[in-house]
Amino acid sequence: MLKRLTLAATAAAIFSVPALAKDTVVFWQFSTRDAYIDAWEAAIADFEAENPDIDVVMEIVPWSEQQQRLVSALTTGGLPDVSMLGNNVVAQFQAIGALAPLTQYFAAHGEKHGYDVAADIWPGDRGYYELGGEWWASALAVETRALYYRKDLFEAAGLDPESPPATWSDLIEAAKTITEKTDAYGWAAPMSIDYLTLQNFMSVYLSHGARLLNEAGQCGLDSDAFRQALALFVSAFEAGVTHPDAATKPGNEFRRGFLDGEYAMIVDQPGIYADLQNEGADFADQVAIVQVPAGPEGTFGFLGGWPLVLWDASESKDAAAAWILHATRPEGALKELSINSGMIPGSRSLAAGEPWNASPFDVFVAQLQNAYPYQHPDEAIAQMGQMEVDTIQKAIQAVALGEATVDEATVRLCEDINEVLAR
Amino acid sequence: MRALSKLDFYPYWLLLPAVIVAILVAIAPLIYGFVLSLHDWYLLRSPVPTWAGLANYRELLTDEDFWLAFARTWFWTLGTVVVEFAIGIPLALLLNRDTAVAKAVSAFILMPWVTPFIVVAYGWRFLLDSELGLLHGLLETASLAGDRSILADPLGALVMVTFISGWKGVPFVVIAMLAALKSIPAELYEAAEIDGAGRRQRFRFVTLPALRNTAVVIGLILGILAFYSFDLVWIMTRGGPVDSTTIVGISIYQTFFADLRPSYAATISSVMLAVLLVAALLTLRLRRAEA
């Protein structure tokens, strides 16, 4: 009898486990910086305390490996429930059918908290995340680039430190003077096959009125506006105002160089300001930050950012969506996450308050009003991720190294882009 | 005729686990790769592969970028092996001498081989930097580089990364050749000396023939390794400047992960495997014919 009772009790214990089972949300987080990881761990602990029936398992996948990991998981299985993603590839994964829409979760969340979630997302991000009338991503952070310049080097070169370059041509002229009259290079301008190259150059070509796509949806860069922009950008290399190896150096070496005092100017993200303070650079108090220069058509900043997305393969979509909204909304963990990791939040209402309304973030927040995607004014296209890897960078590199003229590089570039679009 | 007993099958049972592992780890992915190459799978167009027959192979035949990468890969592979042997054999001969210097150097000879690619790549980038690089200064003095790093010159970059690839593989050649040198019986040299052979003749008629078998096998292994290289070039040049160092390993990577075309990447891999197989068989057959 006792034996039977024991068996029955054991069976009851075993079969009662599913009733107590928690939903597990696997979350791929791409940053490897300690401050970010700590911030995410705190947000997860907070979420799990509020939702005892959900476990969030964070896996660190470095940004440099995320594309390989995601594509591998897509083709062989093993996708997470939730992941970060670059804003420019949301359309790519949405087109593949790998993402699940968040529209209904936005609506429910907005109803619960009494506001319109979609209206709180930056207008530029809307073009990336709202596709075909559905929301496919929830903005976590936005990013744009501003011009950092060293007042002490401007002064040493006989330039007015209170008058930063207003146009791209002014910037190159100022860089020439600084390179000539000081020991520093005027401008940390990358010309290599690196994301930073395109992230710099897109502000130049958009401000010259060039468009990535024409009305027919084909390559629109075969234009005088683009050729002028390309010639102007590469003239910085030809004039020797950037590093002689700029056409082959990785982007992070330019950042390192600016922090080490090798350059007078760099167009970069907010994080470099924190790096200057943390490293105690002796010229840190001489660094000013202003919006990027303008071109003939105005000022166009780079619009970067990364959202959280819900993968369609998830078997715990409701729990995963709850985690996404907790991490990306002001009433959840977004403020703490943003402050601790030094990023600008993907929520406009949050970015209007402290600390983003004060230096140095206020410059970046103001710049966001003029920040656009590469394909501005067109909608996001699924092929942008493929183009961003190297098509435009190759054209820049070829012209910089004298391997192609501006005309030749432009023709080849459009052939490459049209080939990608035609697949 | 004797009936087969259980004992006759015993060796096959012992081999079975290894055969299963080999099939799962090596053969199955190759078959899967080949089957995939017969499909059309562009992730942006279709979430699953669809049958396409030989369409990918037909496309490959007219893919100019692939054939350029293919040619570069042969330059890279042969160049790597040549550098490995050109430096490795003399080093092995030096280390084969019983001197204090040889013993001391032996301890360091493995350094390039055991150093991770990432460290090697950044180390060489630093050496070739146009402002700080020690080697750049030497190349500039020898008029082999201008104001910019040699990595900014398309031909110079290909030659330099090939040299670095060879340099990294030198220790493998040294160790293998040293082992082969140690196994040459001293009597052979003594006999040759008695027959009046000088140093050069002893090297030509005793040492070289004794090294040949090892050299062929080692050359084949290192050639295969070089043929599928990716890490070193990717870290140092990302295939640039202007595609000048885009070898097939990089093409496969870009086709799969950037262009999102797994089946076309599998087609390139299958063709490379076939080419490598033919090259390896020819090499071995040539060797047997010589023997």
C-alpha cells in the first residue's frame, strides 16, 4: 500500500510540474560592454519580479557576429524569442517572414497606460519599423552623429574656435588648415570598407540632394548630385586631411585616434563623449559638439538605432512581447537602461526630459529632427542590409585609392545596387 | 569454405562508431551542401529552398566576380605554400644542426603557428601602418611602398597577405621537415661521402629525396588549409582594397551572410570541393608516378 501511495505521490509531483512551468523568453543582446550588460541584468531582474511566471534568459551575441548568428539560426533553427536588431535590417527580416508583428501588443499597452505607443516613436524610426501597416519592432535606442571638434586645435591653426564649419566644404577647408598648421590631422574621415564610412558619407550625399533610389525603385545614385558629393568627400583624403591609410583602416581606429588626440574633428555618436571623460583626455574640455555640417540641400544627419523584435518562431509570444514592451517603454525599464548605457531612448517623450535635454545629448536630440535613413526620402527596403555592407564603401575606397574615377565608380556602384535589387 | 564467425565481424564493429561519426561530421554536411546547391534559396524571396536543378551552376559559370576570386585563391594558395617551404626548409636545415642557437630558436619556432589569427592580423597591420609601422619604413626605403601602407595597394595587399599567410604556416613545415631530417640514416651521408659526394651533392641526392614524400603530404595539407582560408584576409583587409584580396572563402561568407543566398554559397563550396579533390588526386598520382 505504502509503495502504491509513494508511486502515486511521485506521479502527481511529476505531472504537476507543467502547471507550475514558467514561460522562458530567450533574449539575444548584442552589446558586450559591461555597463550595458549590467543595465540589462537589472532590467531583467525588475521584469521577472513583476512577472514571476516569465523567465528571461539573456544571451550575449556581439554586434560583429549578430548577422551570422541570426542568418544561421534562420536557416538551421535556434532563433531566440526576442533580440536586438539594427534598424536597417528590420525590413530584411520582415520580408523573409521571420518576424512577428507587434501592432496588437502596442495597442494593448497603449490602452493600459493611456497613450499612443506608435506616436511616441521617433518619426525616422517609423519608416524602419512600420511596414505594410504593421509594427515589426519596438524602438529601444536611436542614434545620430554630430561633429566633435577641438577648439584648441582650431585656435592653434588660426581658426575661430567659436565658428565650427557650417558646410561640408567649410569642414574640409578647416581640416586642411589644421593639418597644415598643427601636428594633428584635420578630420577623422574613414574611406575604408566599414560601416563608419557610409555613416559619415550618407550625410554628405543626402545634403547634396542625391537619392539612393530613383522613382522606378532602381539605383538613383547615378546623378550629378551624387558625383559632386563623392568627389567632395574623397577630396579630404586626396588633400591629406585624414590618415594616409584611411582607405584601409577599420572604423574603430578613427575613434581611437580622436581619443588619442590625432584628429581635430570627427563625426560620431554620443558614446565618444563619455569615452573622452572616462579616459580623462587632457583636451576633453576643449572638445565642442555641434550638428553635422550642411550641404546645398540642407543638413542631413545619420539615423541609426536598434529596436527589440519578436521572432515569429517564438513559442512564447505573449511573454516575449511583454518583455519587449517592458524594456522599450518609459513606464518600464527604458529610462534606466538608456541612462546606464549612455544611449538616447527610442521614446520621444522620454528623450525630452533629463538627462537628454542637457549637454551633450541635447545636440544629438536636436540633430535627430534632421536625421534620416540612407534611402531617404524612400521607405525602408529589404535589400538595405546587403547594400550597407560594402557597395557604397567600395566606390569611395576605389576613388580614394585612384583605382577608379568618380564616374567609373558611380557606374559600377549602380550596377552593383541594381543587381542586388533585381535578385 | 569456412563459415563466417562472429569474430570475423569484430573489427568492423569496432570501426563502426568512428565511421558513424565520420559520416555525421564530414560526409553528411557535404551531401547536404551539394543537395542545397541544386536548390534556389534567396532568403528575401523564399523562406524555404525550392528545386532549381543546375541553375546555380549555370549562373556560376558566368559569374565574373567568382572567377576573379577563384584566380586570386590559386595565387593565394600556391603563394602560401611556396612561402612556407621557402622559409621552412632552410629553417629546418638550420635547426637540424646540433648547436646552442638551434636549440634556443626551436623553442620560439612555433610562435606564428600558435598565435591566434586576430593577434597575427592586428600585429601585421601595425607593422604595416604608414606612420608607425616598422616594416612600412623598410618597404618604403626599398621603394616597395609609398606614403600609404602597402595594404592600400591592390596588388601589394594581395602579395602581402599571401606572404603573411605563408609566414604563419612556416612552423608546421619546420616541424615536419625536422622530423623527416632526423629520420634520415647517418649511414646514407657516410656512404655518399665515401663515394666522393660534396655537401651540395649530399643535399641534392640524399636529403632532398628523403624529404620529398613528407613535403608532398605536408604541401597538400597546407594547400588545402590555405584554399579555404578566411580569417586572416577578412581581419586584415575585408577582401579589399577594391576586391583585390577577395578570395573564395570570403566570397562564400558574403554570399551566405550578406547576400542571404545559402544555396549559391553551397554551389561555390561544392565547386571548390570538386576542384580541390581533383587537384589533390593529381598531386598524389604525380607523386606515385615519380616514385
